[in-house]
Amino acid sequence: MATISIPLTTRLEKSVDNLVKNGFGTNKVSVIHKAIVRFVEDEAVIAVLAAEQEASEGKAVKGDLKTLLVYDQ
């Protein structure tokens, strides 16, 4: 597991402290970890919703994925 050191503004640190006090996490590390997980999940949902929107607008790519995919080996 990697360890990353990041500077936080006073405002962000207070927000993290408040999240710990309100039970979002047991400590600052768990709050930040949960926030990153939630962000990644939210981004995945946004990507799916965008793809669904494009598909409903007829912008979806149709066909066999192997023939659509172009890459150098």
C-alpha cells in the first residue's frame, strides 16, 4: 500500500476533522480514503450516464469491438 503526503489548507483540514467528528470515518486517513473511493465511484457513474446519454442521442458506436479497436502491437 502506498503512502501519499498531501498538504491541506486550514479549511480542508477543518472539514476533514468535522467529518471524523460526525462519524464519516474513524480518523483523518479513513475520511480521506473514503472520499477518494467515493470520488472514483462518482466518476464511474458519470461516465456511464454520459455514455447512456450519447447512446440515446444515436452517438453510440455499433459493431464488433475487435474490429472497432485499432492499436499497434
